[in-house]
Amino acid sequence: MERRDGQVAGCRVSAPQPLSLADAPAPDDLAACAGLAPGVVSSAAVASVGTAAVFAAVPPEALERAAPDVAAFRATAARWPGNAGHLLLYLYARDANVVRARSFAPLYGINEDPATGSAGAALAALLLHQDGGDTLALDIRQGVEMGRPSRMQAGAERDADGGIRAWVGGRCVPVLRGSAQM
């Protein structure tokens, strides 16, 4: 934990589990969930390092146009086995180690999340799995399109057994302070 003037100023949290992968819905179904045209999602995967998310790679301009389509989320969740009727969709555009992302989970009551740490950690692990190598560090920018810009760092590394472990972190700014009054 990082402190500045006695206040928490940042932290880094290790994910509770190594990377696990599962089958993803069809890319065109995921594009529909984000209100995008068929063919826009270039790859899709389900990854978890504690909480599963569906990852969909898209071009940067698609991130700006994306908007959750609740009917498409419901239809996709109904066709996707083993998901308990829910779906967290993490759209991302990658330029080397910089990622722009948007996170939609309307079936969980979250139209859009400005900073999804669990998905950021899982994305780092997924990309290390796809890229190969021993370590990966990402700079993730999320929440821009919704007017709540966030910046997270995420990373992953292979352990001695070949599994992939991940972490997420970043700086924070205190915005309020509370106390109990009786």
C-alpha cells in the first residue's frame, strides 16, 4: 500500500487464483451486446483469476461507439452454457502494453463500470497466455467514454509450475471521509 501524508494513495492487489480459461460466446453475439456491427470483435475469450469475464478485442474506434444492448445481453447469456444467466463483457483495444477498455454488465445492474480491477488482472493474465513469455505489464485506461476516467496498472507472470498469476493496482485520490455520529 502506498501512503502520502498519512492517506492511502495507491495499492497493488494480487489475484486470488491462477488464470483459468473457458469457452466464450460467439464474437458476433458479443458485438451485438455492445451495440456494434458483426465482424467488429476480432477475438473473444473467457478468463478468470478469481472472477470470470468475457474479453472481446475491438478496434479503438469501436470502443467509442459501444453501448450496452440489454436484449442482446439476455439473448447471449441464455445461449451461453454455464454462465448462471449473467455476463460481464470487457471490451478492449490494445496498443503494445497500453489498453483502453470498457466494461458492461447490465444483467448485474451495472451498465458500465469505470474501473474493473478484477477484469484488468484477468486481461493481463489472458494476454500473457496468448503472447507467451514470462511477464507482462499493462497500463489500462477505462471509464473515459462515461466521463469517469480511470487508470490501472495490471500485470501477470508465470509461476514455477507454468501457471499464470496476476495483479492489479494503481493510485487513488481520497474524495470523501466519513465518521459515525450518534
